[in-house]
Amino acid sequence: MSRGAASIIVLLSILLLTAFFFVSPSIIAQRDSQNTEAVKESMVKRFTSLGNSVAHAAFVEDAVIMGEEANLTEIITRLQKDEPELTFIHFTDAKNKVLVSNDSTMVGKVFSSNILGAGSSAVREGNGMYECGFSIDIAKKRVGVLYFGAKPTASAVTFSSHASPIVVVVGVVFAIVAFAATLMSRRSIKAKVIDEMNRRQEEVFSPKIESLKQAQTEAQSRLNEVNASIKNAESEMERFSEEYEERKKEAESNPLVQSVEKLKAAEVKLIKRIEESKEEEAQLNTEISLLSQKREEVLNALDAEKKEERTLHEKLDLIKKKILHLETPGK
């Protein structure tokens, strides 16, 4: 690459970076606005899910119908512990009279809110504060309302959308300085590099060539010695092999060796029978454990059915109480 081409590449790179930093604030500000709307939508979904799960829970409905203020207070305590962003929590009756609240001064007063004017649940946001209302219904009849407010602590990072002309001025000046410095430095560096490369070639390569020739001669002599040793070892191996075959034939013809071989064969069969017996024993143990496990499962299933039967009786009694309360509201 020529000196002029390299300098021009440096100049264009700096100018492109300057243009990017000039227009990036407007792009970042637009994305920040989109992220803020997504955060609001996520908060609405989160508080809607929380309110519906509490208002539609069976134990909440029972507590509102029976007027069990202690249970409602316990529910508020758990909500405040699990959701520290909640600022107020009210349980009211069908006429918006506060039954239980995290603010003791609100108990017994009428909570004024029109958030449930258009439906059974609603969440609305204003200035970072979320107001939520959820109707507590039984058989499509409102028996109470859950109200709560929340102020999320999530912070949003904002960026300036105005491009600064100072960025353009500084970028152009820096590009000109880098262009001139690149042209001047490459002239002196190229001459120094060529002289240094010639000097190092003379100092380094000549002694290395001589040492490589000497090392090649020594390696060839060592290779010849190794080849001679291999041939001697091969001849010794052939002699040992012949002696081994002769001794093997003599041992096989000996009656004592033959009887030993028979004993080894009998031992192998006996070991095989012992292993088969162990496998049968393991299979029997496995079957016994499976039968025991099935027996436990049957017993557990019977216990579960008994517990379910008791639960169904309890739910039936509770439903009867609810029906009796709805049929006789004045008592």
C-alpha cells in the first residue's frame, strides 16, 4: 500500500467516525423513547397480573364475604413484603367502604375512585404512579374491591437529541493532523526498516546456515548407529523366538501341564455358574424391591384419595356457607 493511500484511508476513517458521533444523539434519543413506552406497557401487565391473582383467589373471596379482617391484614402484609413498590393497599366492600388497609386512618372510610367505571379491573398510569383496581366477584356479583397504588423504582436513562457542531470541528481538525502525521512518519520509517532488515540478514543467516550443515552431519551419523542397533536387536529377537517355540512344544507334551489346563477349564466353568447365580439373585432382589415400591405407591394413593375426599367435603361445606350467606344477606 502506498503512502498516499494509507493517509487517505486514515483521513476517511476519522471523518466517518465524526459523522457517526454527530448523528448518533438523535438515534439514541428515539430508541430511549421507545424503551420508555415498552417499560410502561410491561408495568401495566405486571400489576394487572398481580391484582387479578389476588382478587380472584378463593381465600380472598372467603375473607371478604365472612368479614375476616385478620386474614385480609395478613394478605396486605405479604403483598407489602413481596412487592415493596406498592404505596397503598385497600380492601373495600361493594360500596367502596374500606375494610382493611395498610393505612390505618383509611379503615371505615369510603375510598373515592372511578377507576372501575368501565370494567372489573383497570390499571392507569400518571407521572410514574400506577393506580390499580380489581373487583372481587362471586357469581358475577361484586362483593368487594381491591385497590392499590404503585410507584416503580426502575430508572430510565435519557440522552440528548441535539447534535453538537463541536464534534464536527474537532473531528475535521484531528483528521487533518492525522493525515499529515501519517505522510511524514511513513517516509522515515520505511528507510529505517529497509536498512535494519539488510543488516540483520547478514548477522543472522550466515552463522545459522553453518550450524545447520554441522547439525545435519551429526544427525546422519547418529542415524547410521541407530540402524545398526536395530539390525542387531532383530537378529536377537529371531533367536529368542525360536527358543520359545521349542520350549513351548516341550511343555505342551508334559502330562502335568495338560492336567493344569483341564483344571483351568473347570475353574472357568465354575466361575461362570457362580456369576449366573449372582445375576439370578440380583434379579430376584430387583423384583422384590419393585413389588415393595408398588405396595408403597398403592398405600400412598389410598392416603391421597382419603385426603382429597376430606378436602372435597370441606369445600362443599364452604360452598354451602357461601350460598346461605348470599341467600340471607340480612342475617
